[in-house]
Amino acid sequence: MKVVVLCSGGMDSVTALHWARREHAVVAAVSFDYGAKHNHCEIPFAAEHVRAISARHEVIALDFVNRLFASDLLKSGGEIPEGHYEAENMRQTVVPFRNAIMLSIACGFAESVGAEGLVIAAHGGDHAIYPDCREEFMRAMGDAMRLGTYAAVKLLRPFITMNKGQIAAAGARLGVDFSRTWSCYVGGAVHCGKCGTCVERREAFAHAGLADPTEYASVDPLPTKPTGNANLR
């Protein structure tokens, strides 16, 4: 199947890119520059991996998101919270309806370049905080894409039941160089080690039994996983 891959430059999407290369024909990869504090850190890694597989790479600017939306993930927002990635305060980093917007644009692009599928790396670990990463949403969005395109574009979500540790293990089997990926939401010179995405990254390598190639500003003990907040609906 000819596919387009959403690739931010993070661990999950880079692994999805290499998975798609093995399983399908990658027509192109798409990254979005929407004003996140870390876009300038991660997009160059996306470009690097897309070049490595000799595919087309499109970076799409969504300036209105930073200007109009409320989220601490954005440059227009407040400080990035620290702690476990399933903690209540991580809701501050949710960009409202982000995946719906990006999938809609990428779907139109996919049909325009003759692709039959669109790959997104949403995974089970995202479900607690991000409503537009959950399977119910993805299933509905997949239906909309299929019904709303002549090509009946399929939404492929190979990691939807996996956690980040399992994705790290899958990426290692695919030969992904995780030192050439970015997770930290702060967007500094190195990973902070304390924000939710850094905590999730550190946990992932530990759970997968892999050496973590990442340079962190802090390697303080990881926070414990909160209880009683399943899905935070």
C-alpha cells in the first residue's frame, strides 16, 4: 500500500516511519510546525530520517495554532509542567483537537499524492491524557477519512495498543537510532529529563531493557505513576 506518514521527529513517529517503510511504500512524510516549544528540536530529526529512506518530506506550518489555541505546549503558553506523563497537570500540554486538524490536512495531502493510507504513531500510553489519541477517536477519524475521500484513505495506527516501551523495542528491532530523535517539550539544548515526555522516554528505554542514548539535563529518580486518574475524561 502507498502511504503517507505523520512524522514529528519523536521516538514513536520515527519508529512508525521505519515500520511503514518495511510494511508499505512510503510516498511521503509530513511534519507540522504549529508553534510548539520543541518544534525546532524535533523537525530536523524527522527530516533526517525521511532523507534516510529517500522519501519526500513536507513541513506544514500551522501558525494559527500558536496564535489562537490555549496550551502550555505552545510558545504562546506557560511553562511546561514537570512530573509523570499521566499526572493531572500534564493536561496543560494538550493542544485542543490537534490530531484531528493534522490528520485532516495529511489525509487531503495523501489523496492528492496517490496514497491509500495514512500512518500515525498514536499509542496506548497517550490515552490517559490525550483524548484525540484514544482508539474511539482514531476509529471515528478513520471512518471520516475513508468516507470523505474518493481513495477511501485508510488510517493506519500500528501502535495503538502498545506502550512506549514496546515501541522502543520495536524501533530497536527496526534499527532506529533513537539518539537522533527528540521528545522533550521544553525545547532546550538537551532533554530536560523532568517533563512528562522526558519521563515517558526514560521509562520506555528502562522497560524495553535498552540503553538510553539520550543526554538529559537531569537524571533525578523518576516520579511514580499516579493512581485513580484513568483516562482523565
